[in-house]
Amino acid sequence: MSFKYLFTEAKLGSLTLPHRIVMAPMTRSRSAQPGDIPQAMNVEYYQQRSSAALIITEASQISPQGKGYTGTPGIYSREQIQGWKAVCDAIHAQGSRVFIQLWHVGRISHSSLQPDGALPVAPSAIAATGQVFTDQGLLDFETPRALELEEIPGIIEQYRQAAINAKEAGFDGVEIHAANGYLLDQFLRDGSNKRTDSYGGSMQNRARLILEVTQAVTSIWGGDRVGIRISPTGTFNDMSDSEPQALYRYLVDALNPFKLAYLHVVEHFWGESDTSFDFIALREAFNGAYMANGAYTAESAEASLANMHCDFISFGVPFIANPDLPRRFKCAHKLNVADQSTFYGGDEHGYTDYPSMEDEQ
Ligand code: PHB
């Protein structure tokens, strides 16, 4: 098909992106151990994918406590900042742009992954149903420890420091991860937040932490270099909310004064979807760019742009197996299929060895 919209440039905050295809954040669990440090193969992986209009890195923990899986990178130590600097330099050398996704997993962790074997923390002492992959194999989630009110400023400070570190590493901006059942999402939705203080109860209170983190991060970057990711209908990591449409409308209205570059919305996560949610209403309420994610194809992305339902589309799994995805879309070239067994952890195999179109010839 010929594309009228997918390959047109557009503004994302203060940046002008050459087209609408963004690489979505994806956990690949291949940082150097110990220390959760980005390493040479990560540089190669991101560089290979720099024909994306924007790369959003895999989720990166803002502190040792924010970690929930082996091998995920951090953005709090000197070594991690240096490791990310090489990634940023390689992407910039290709003329592209990269934001880092700032992450705290909250209850989606395990004491074996936490400093001093402590319990993971969360808004409330409610275990997620499900299992976590640890060094001892798959184990049930533990009941987390509810954060004390006095600890919350320290978490916000970790986000602020991570935003400073991201600047030092040379990123073009940051994405606040408020989706998929991790800490900020755990505070936002009422299935996981049963607090009775100023961070629980009303929507205003449950959104408070996200807004305070946004305040902290935009104080470093300015809103035009900050995006936020949400998943209003996602049930991954045992999430639920009693009134999602009203909750996310409140959140978007409260985010608007920060003049963020974009709202990144997980509309479908790994096959799940809730057709009752009105994503277009969220797009209309938000004053920045709307980045759609989940199960899009080149054709449905084009249609969504044509209907003005979004400004950008982020692609995840297709970028794993197709480092030159935008070009493949443009040329209607066949797509490689990603091997799920190499999604998480391991070495270069299934990571940097997927062929470009040239390699196939
Ligand atoms: C995952 O590692 O499975 C994962 C990480 C971050 C997400 C979603 C999934 O936002």
C-alpha cells in the first residue's frame, strides 16, 4: 500500500520526528552483571534500530529497590550512566533520538532481587496474583510492604535523580513508566491501592504520586522532553480499577499543565483488549501528542493516523525481529518473526542477529 501519513514528519514536544514509527520500550534482560550496566551488545542492538523516529529504551530501574527482574538495566549508578552514554552516542551517530523509560516495579519483584533481601514495596500490602522469575526459578509473588508516608519523598527524589542521570548520559528525554502494573500504576488504580492517607482513596489521591513524579522529572527536563506511559485497560500484573474512564480522564486533565511531549497509551497488551474503553476521548483530552501502542500493523497504523486517532505509533515485538522495521513497512517487505524463547536474557542470539533487508539478499 502507499502511505500518506506514516512517513510524514511530526512534532513531539520540541523535537521534529521524521516519521511516525517509534520503537516501544521492551525488557530484554541483557545488561552486564553484576551492576545492571548497559554493555556493548546493548549498544549494537539499539544502534541497529535507529531508523525508528524515536527509540524508547527498555524500562530502567531508578534504584536497586525498583528492580524486579534479573538483567534489567538501571539508571542510578556511575557505571550505568557511562553504559547508557555509549548507547546514546551510537543512536545519535545514526541521526536518531532516544528517551529512557524510568521504572520502579513496586510489588512486581521478590526479596531475592531486593537489596538486603528486603520485601518489595507497594502502596498497600497486597500481593499480586502470579509468579515472578527469580534465581531459584518461578516463585509466587510475596506480600509487599506498604510504603510509609515518610518514604514517598525519597521515591520521588529517585525519579528526579534518575532524570538528572539521563541528561548526563545524553538522552533526548525521558518516559515516565506509569503503565503495566508497576509502582506508579499500583498507586493509581484502586485494585492495588487501599491506602487511607493522602495517596489513597480518591482518584486525586491515587494520582498524586504520578503527578509529583511528573513535577520532579519536568523540573529537570521541561515538559517538552518528557512522555508518560499508561495502560488504562491492562490487567497484566494483576491490575484492575473500578472506574478506568473517569480515572484516566482525571489523570490526563491533571497532566496537561505540565505540557508533556506525549501520552503513550498501551491499548492492547499481549493480546488482551477491552473494547469498552474510549481511547479517543483520552486523545482529545490530552494537549500533547498521542502515541498509540499495541498490536498495530503498518496498515492499521496508517488508518489510525488518517482518522486522527493518534500522532505516533510505537511498535514492540516487530522491532525485535526487524531492526529496519520502518523500511520494511515502506517497501512492503516481509517481516521476520520474533523468537519468543530469546525475548528475555541470554546473549546476542535473538538480540542483535536478526537480519536487515540487505543481510537477506
Ligand atoms: C516485562 O518484563 O515483562 C515487562 C516489563 C515492563 C513492562 C511490561 C512488561 O512495562
